[in-house]
Amino acid sequence: MAAHIEKNNKPRKPGGKESQPLIIAKTPAEEQRLKLERLMRNPDKPAPIPDRPKEWNPRAPPEFVRDVMGSSAGAGSGEFHVYRHLRRREYQRQDFLDKISEKVNEDVGYLDKVELNKQAADERTAKRRKKREKLKHKKRMAKMAKLESKNKGEDEAAKSSESSSEDDGDKEREAEDDAEAPSFIMGRK
């Protein structure tokens, strides 16, 4: 067969799409599965991502009202419906403006609360940082005092060792005698 033929006996392009059976989804899960299968048939084709729906906005009030209705007698029976529609539209517009102002107030309140929380956190952090610095400074000062006292002790020991170098010879001989003598003789335990 040289050419493919459709149902109504018209020649079809050989590289065209193949007709697929119509499948009706019975559950939302099945509908989702069918959509995914259709997307995955051609993975190179970008998936359609719909734009966010625009927020409803009421029609602006007219700048110039041509047919001003008064409360005088003689208004036709159709005028009431016109008035009712205008009134309904104005109420919708006012409700919309109220909702927008409420939303703006909530957003401002939220931002204020976030700012207050941030300031409180910064204050706590600064207080803790100050405490840590105080402890570090205290440790540093204690270490420096210890080193100074050690250095003073060494200086004093050096001075005293120079002056008492003569006495050291006698003490060393006594220490050697103590080391050689048994402890029970000396009265030690």
C-alpha cells in the first residue's frame, strides 16, 4: 500500500499522528495519570504552565453619570432595576476596597511583628555576646595574673637561689644522706 488511508478514504500523510482511542477518566487520579502519560509521550516538548489567575477587580465608577435618577414621581418601572444594579455594583466595589485595605493592614502588621522579633533576637544575641566577651576577658586576665605571679616567683627564686647558693651545698648533702638512710631508722613511715 503506497499511501495510508483515513476513515473517509482521504490520503493521509505517512508521518502524521496516529489516532488513539478516546479514554474517559473516571477518577481524578486516572485523569492525572492520563495527563502525565500525554506529557511523557514527547518529553522534549515544554509542559504548559498556566499563568496565575488575575485578581478580580471591580469596574471603576463612572466619572460622569448622564442619567441621574431623582426621587420624584413619574419614574418608570424599569428604573428600579437600573438603580438596583448600580447599587449592587457600588457595594461590591466598596467591599473590594475594604478587603484590600484590610489585607494591606495585615501585611503591615506582619512586617512590624517580624521587625520586632528581629530586634528582640538581635538584643538577645548582643547580650549573650557581651556575656561571652566578659568571660573571655576574665579568663584572659586570670591567665595573665597567673603568668605574672609565676614570673615573679621565678624572679624571686632566682634572686634567692643566688644569695643562698652556699646553703644549697649543705642541703644537698643532707638530702643525699636522707636518701641513703633507711626510712625506719629516721622515724618515717
